[in-house]
Amino acid sequence: MADSLNNLAILYHGQKKYEAAERLHAQALAIQEKALGSEHPDVAFTLNNLGVQHTAQGKYEVAERLYARALAIQEKALGLEHPDVADTLNNLAVLYESQKRYAEAEDLHTRALAIREKYFGPEHPDVAESLTNLAHLYQVLGWYGEAEPLYTRALAIQEKSLGPEHPRVAATLDNYGALLRAMKHPDEAEQFTARAKAIRSKQGS
């Protein structure tokens, strides 16, 4: 039952129905805590997802508490270098970036990247996700020289592991294009954004 509620909540999140998703995750959490206890990894999974819903609604303090609890459970039950830990670190880093807590965000993104590289290897899509998130943070900070090689590496991983027309490739192309515009390379930027647009157009057809 809890799994079904979580899956439906994730579907609602994709439709930007964040309050509905929040309610479903909360119901799933109550079921899991009663059936499994408060320190089970499945509880942490739902706490993490609940944090995502609160973040999407701008409820940052609540989200941070949920992520912190999820992280504590995961580190105790699964170990410090488990990919579930990296997932929660990633989400917490995104939250910190939204709050302009950039040093803390960088630390967590870097830690998540290290975990994923060690667990999955250097060419996994989750590694690319961490690279793009860290690149975006550097882009926000104006550290363009640090951001560009991360986007380049992420794009190469995604194209190889997911295919050249995957939605994640389009998202990275858009972000890379924005970086190139900020770096005063408009022609190159247009090539990236045009390719992203073509991918999305093909997906919509």
C-alpha cells in the first residue's frame, strides 16, 4: 500500500501537483513507520520524497528537517557511501542552493558525486546528474571556468549511457547553452539550445 501511494505521489510530482503528492507521501510514511519502525530505509526513502515536495512548495525549513532525518537513517542503516545517501545529499544540496547557502550546497554536491562515482563508476547517469548539479551551482556563482568542464563531462556520459536524444541530454544542452551565453559565446550557445529544442520537438511528435 505504501509503495503504491509513493508511486502515485511521484506521478503527481511530475504533474506539479505538489500538495497532492505531499499528502500521499505523508500517508505512506505513516503506514511505513507503523509497519517497519521509524529507522527503516523505506521510511528514509519516503522522508526524502516528502522533502522534495516541500522544497517544490518553498517550505524549506520543513524540507531540511525531513532530509536530515532521512540522511541519519540512511547513514546508520546503509552506510555512509550508499547511493541512497547520495540521493538525499543531492536533494539537500539543491535546497541549500535555493536558500543561497552555496558553500554548504557545494560540499554536499561534491560528496554525492564522490559516492556515485565510487558505487556506479565514472560513466553512470547518476554521476552525470551530480556533475550537472555542481556545474549549475558554479554557474550561479559565476565560476564559469569551473562549470564548463563539468557540463562537458556530464553531456558525454549522458549521450553514451542514455542516448543522444534523451530528455536529460536536452536539459544539459540547455544549461550548457546558458553558460556559453554568459561566457559571451552566443553562436556556440545557439547550437546547444537549438539541439535541445530539436530533441524536445521530436519527443513531442
